[in-house]
Amino acid sequence: MRRLLFFFFALFFAAAPVFSQDSEECNRPPPPELADYKEAYVPQEFNYESFRWEIADVVVLAAMLALASLLSVRHHPKCRFTALTVIGLLYFGLFRGGCICPVGATTNFCIGLVSPEMIGKTVAVLFLLPLIAAFFFGRVFCTSACPLGAIQHLLARKNGYQVPKKLNKVLNYIPFFMLAATVWGALRGGIFLACKLDVYKPIFFTGHAWIGQLADKMHGTLTETHLLLVGDGLMWFTLAAALLLGVFVPRPFCRYACPYGVLLGFFAKVGLRKRTIDAESCFSCIMCTKTCPVQAISSDHLKRVVKVSDFHCIQCGRCDGTCTTDSFQSPSPFPNSHFPNIGKN
């Protein structure tokens, strides 16, 4: 026992000069450059995002959905939908940093069901507005305000690669599993599972950072001297691969990964106004089946019948530009009421 106490005392006295030396170094005055920086530094308060921006998001989303619905039921050409997607990409994708994100909205809404205090009311509105529009006019959100869909819409070729029917049918089950996993992760621990698999977020985050840097320079506030690049090498490599795939296979993420698309498809399928094909004017040229980016149009060669899947149709207008007989219609569910058929006859 005495030897042990002697050992501790010896260790203490041996380390005492070291501790005194460290304390002297801590009490030394700072170098001149550090002292000048401390004198010139002015602490800045972090400003939370104003609630007005959330209201602006709701207003812009509602306006874009209303305009897309009008273009859809009147069967306007694809170029007008393209202009609308560009606006959605610039505002929701770059200016707002990828919000609203259909994947993130699904997770946020599920978290709000368990812990309402963690999620604002505007999140629920942003989640429900596209679903309401899908019930009345189909999946117009996919070709208007969705920033993920905008990138894929702008990159896709006119006549992309048609995935074999059997393989396409199998891949169409993946979004259902993604939706179940997203809901489970959100309810269990607030995990943004599908957001981690979003391959397009480096574009949104980097664009949002550049806009922020530009705003800081215009206001004369401190900012980075060089352009920021959000994400590591693996994220940008995955993004490049996804963009290249989207050139040849139209909308790969929307069709085979997006969990929100399942909800939109369900509301469109049970909705009121659906896109149909007039059997009398259609002569089964099946050109529309080759131009549909999501392969929502199928044909039966024996029966010479062409059908549109309400679940998968994204109301992009490509089939209207292909059909020479104007066979595509959006009939009113109440033709004898004040809810007229404003689509093609």
C-alpha cells in the first residue's frame, strides 16, 4: 500500500511542471493577428426562415397545380408542360433547395401523425395539395411542381428506351416497398430513408448554396470566397449515372423509386376526371405507346384496344402531340351538371 501511494505522489510531482507549463501557455496573450481578428469580429445572429416563405411555397404550389390541371384537361401540347417544369425546377429545386420534395413530404407527414408539434401545418398542406389535385385531375404534380420530375422530364429523349413489359411490371412494385419503408422509418425513429436514396439532391443543395452566396454578396455580408460544391465524389458519381440513365430510360426515379408516386397514383385511379381514349376515332396505330415516358399506355393487338393506366399516367401531354385523331379525352364525371367537359371532344 505504501509503495502504491509513493508511486502516485511521484507521478504527481513529475507531471506538475507539465501542468504548470500548459497553464502558462494558456495565459499567454494571443498573437497580434488573432487579437486583431477578435477585435474586428462582430457576432451575427442566426435568422430563422420567415414563415412568409412557407406561405409563398403553398401559394406557388397551388398556382402551379391549378395551371397544370387546366393544361391537362384541355390537352395542351408538351411544350407548355415543359415551361411549367422549368419554373418548378427553378423555384422549388434551386431557389428553395429541393423543397418541396415529394419524398421528404411523405416522411414529414408521417412524423407529424406521431408528433404533431414537430411538423408545421404548412407541411401537411404541401403534402395534401398534390393528392387533391390528383383526385380531380390526375398526377399533374409530376409534370409541374416536382423538382425531381422536372430534371427527368427535361433530360428524357422523345422516344426513350421502352423497358420490357415483364421487367417493367416487376420494377413497378419497388415504389410500394419504398413507401412502406419510408412510413416505417418515419414512425419508428424519424428516419428519412428515401431521402437518403435521392440521387438528385446534390443539384438542389449546390444550386441553393450558390443562390445564397449571391444573395450574401449583394447584401455585403460574409460568405465563402469560392463556389460551394455540396456532396462528396460518390454522390456526384451516382448523380451522373442517374442523369445518364434518365436520358435513355425516361423518369427512372419517378417510376421505380418514388414512394409519393404510389399515393398520387392511388388518388388518380379513384379520382373523378380520368384520361380515356375514344374507341371510335382511335385506329390503334399504337404510336402513343412508344412516346409515353412512363409506359402508362398499353395495347392489345388481337382486340385492337388501347388503354391508359390512370395509376401511372402523369398527364405530360406527349400522347396528345402524337395522336393524329385527337382520341385522348378527359370527360367530366358529371356531364349533365355545372361541371362541364372542358377537354377535347
